[in-house]
Amino acid sequence: MIEKMQNSRSKQDYSDLLKAGFEYYRKGWFDKAKDIFEKIVEYDKENIDALFFLGVVYYELKNYYKSLNYFEKALSYSDRNPIVYVNMGTVYKEIGDFENAFLCYQKAIKIDPAFTEAYNHLGTLYQETRQFDIAEEYYKRALSLNPNFADAYYNIGTILKEKELFDDAQEYILKALSLNPLHREGLVNLGDIQKEKGEMSKGLGYYKQAISVSPDYPEAHFNLACVYLLLGNFEEGWAEYEWRWKTKEFEALRRDFGKPRWYGEEIRGKRIFLTCEQGLGDAIQFVRYAKRVKDLGAEVILEVPKVLHRLFMYVEGIDSLVMVGSEVPNFDVYCPLLSLPYVFKTNLETIPNEVPYVIVNEEIVKRWAMRVNSSKDNYKMKIGIAWAGNPRHKKDKHRTISLRDYLPILNVKDIAFYSLQKGYGSEQVKGLGEDLKIIDLTDGIEDFLDTAGLIMNLDLVISVDTAVAHLAGALGKPVWVLIPFVPDWRWMLNREDSPWYPTMRLFRQEIRNDWDGVIKKVSFELMNM
């Protein structure tokens, strides 16, 4: 938020109170700042400075509609202040009302055509809607007005990073840091760039520098955690990973049950509520810890998405399941699944990797055996394939491939291939033609228990980084996973196996975005089996 006001007027001098309120705001003591500014408005309802700062403070308190209300009151007494419009635009953008945000920024420019920040904010609006070229034009307009505007250099750098022009992105962000050495977002993005280039130690250095500038900056801690975990430094990695709950990305997932969070204290005889916090693959990977919690003498209740409900009925250590969206049961303590490695101080040697830890009902296995055996026979192997992950995953473009990319694999002789792709991406099967050996039985799949029943009747699963790969690993079935150049932290670096899944083999990109090389290697391995 922009913290300056121009052309303010008030009936009486409240400068000392305004200074005190601003000082509280600057320190992050937003409730105290709010009390002071509200006190001023109580005596002087037309005090534009106090009204403006109430809008700013309520924005920080995430009460966006009150924030807009106070900005509108400030404008009702003086509608020619571009700073108020820019701040209103920022609030509208935060609540997803891009149309009103755009109008606010345009009003600010109409009032002051040289108002640099307004052009920069318009750029961020277009950047959020992925209209990168228009966004870059606005940033450059801001720089034409102020060649020393660090944020505009930084924002252009983030666009270039999104386009994977990492060297150019680094140049712009370094320029921003030369103008503002305390630009914490710039330091984190430099760390991200180094990570994407495979320079993990340099990435760590920038994240640590961002933390030295801003010790409580959650994004820096979280990104640091992901690199630590990639490198196998679990002790520091799990601790830093707890910062995720304070990041913008995880903010919407954070929940307040009004009950204590469990951090490993005595739990015998208590009821613990375990929550699934992220993707389906994460839930499958970390549900293995339910048994460890149960072994401490607790009653274990697990909240689970509907598509995993039947599957997790067969996981040891779970006393009862509650579907996501259902009424939260009574419990003593709770813990998110991905915090359990931190609680148990997991390192590479102590990962609970006994498989299978998901057991499929024999009736389900037999039911799918009938379908698999009636579909194709006289092949030396039956292999299940999955090629697409969740399109909403922020890294999905790096881990999802087209089914057509699998063609060299599908052309390997004497193998029957079965689609394990349900939902997004499954329509690609129809576009391959009838001459290819791919069998689609997914019309009979209702949830992940059915997927598990199908997998149990196959010899091997080949998948990109998606929940299917985790499921195959949890079932103890042989699974080959295709991994991007910079993988998710759980796959670590420079190894073909996974300490999480003994039956898993990893096929990594050696060059960024080069799936052809990975597919060729997999094809070669299949032909020589």
C-alpha cells in the first residue's frame, strides 16, 4: 500500500496523533494504529489522513470491505487524490475485482498523468491475468517517468522469469536491488532463478539474504525449506517448511479449530485429528504417518477428500475417517499430514518406507482382474500410464506432458498399455487412433480405490509426477516416474530411486524441458526388459 497523502485537510491539528498512528502502522501493530485513527475520525469525521490510513490499516487486517469503505469516505471529501484511488485499486485486486481495480488505477492516472505508481499497479493487474506484454509496457512507462523505480525493474524481472528467460530476469532484478538493497521479494526471486537454473547453493544464499533483510518473511523461509528438502537436509528443511502457513499461497488453507496443534507431546489416550492440506498425492504420501501416531497410543481421526475415502479405509493406524466438508468431530489435538515429518524429526534414515502401506480389498482386486484379463492377453507385460497432473498446480506445466509424447513408449512391442488417466487429459486417448496399444478402462473408475484395484493387476506403472505415481508407490507396485529438470522437493536430486518408495524408479530430465530424452530412456529400458 502507498503510505503518503497529499493535499490533506482537517479542521484541527491532529499531527501528533497521526504520527503515533503511523508509527504503530510502520511497526505492524495494526490494531493499535486502527484505534488511534478511529479516535481522530470520532472527533473529526472529515480528517482525510485518518480516513485514508484506516483504509490502509483495514487492508493489512484483511478486512477489505471496511478498507474500501474508508477510502470511499476519504474520496467523498476530496476526490482528486490519486493515492487513494491506487490504494482502492489494490484492495479490489486483492478481492479479485479486476474491473474496479482497473478503473481505480485509470482514475489515478487521469488525475496525475505522471503518477508512476499507478502505471506500475496497472502492470501488476495485467501480469496477474497473464497478459505479460501489456504488463511490461506499463512497467516501462513507469520507468520512463522514473528511471530509478526499483519495483518496475523487479516486476519486469518477474515477467521474464515466468517466460523462463532467467538471465534477462536476473539482470532486471539485480537492477532493482541496486536501487533498493532491502527489496526482499527481489532477493527471493533471485533465489528462485538460481534454483530453476539448478544452482541450489546460490539459491540458498539469496533466500538467506532475504531472511536477513526481513526475518519474518514467510515466502523466503518456505522457499528455503524446499531447497533444503531437495538437498536432503531434512532437519532444517522440515522446520522451515512450517513457515508455509504464513505464506500467501497457504493462507487460504490455514484453519483455526480452537484446539491445540500437536507438536509431539504425550498423546496416549487422546483423540488426534489429522488433516489433508494439499494435493491428493501429498495425502497418499504422508498418510503413512497415521500408523506412527497410532503407535503412540492415540485415537486417530483422518479428514480425507471424497476420492480417497474408500482407499484410506485400508490404511493401518486410522480409527475413523471424516470426509472433507463434513462436520469436524470432537478431538483433543490436531496436526496437518505434512507436518508429521517435522513432529517425528524424520531424516533420510528414518523415513517410514515400508510398503505397501495401502492395502486394497481382495474383492476389488479380483473385480479389476476380470476386466484387465478380458481386455488383452498374450502380452509379456501390462503397464499403466498417466501423463497429466492437476492443471491447477502452479508447476503443472513442468510436470504434465501430452499423451503423444508417450508414442515411443507405446510403440514398444509385446506390451499392453492401460490408461490410468482419469479426468483432465483423459480425452487424449481418443485422438491417438486405433492402431496403438492403449486400453482405456477408466470408465469404471469411481475413485482412487478403483485406480488401486486396476494398478494391482498391472506389472508396472509409468507416470509423470502425479497422485497416480504416489498411489503405485504406496501399493508397493513397480513404478517409474518422469521427473522435470527442477523437481518437487520430495524427489530430491541426483538419484534414480526414492527413499519414500522402495519400488519406485525416477527418470529425470537432464536438460530443462527436454521430455524427449526422458521418454527415449524409458523406451530403451522397456525394450531391454
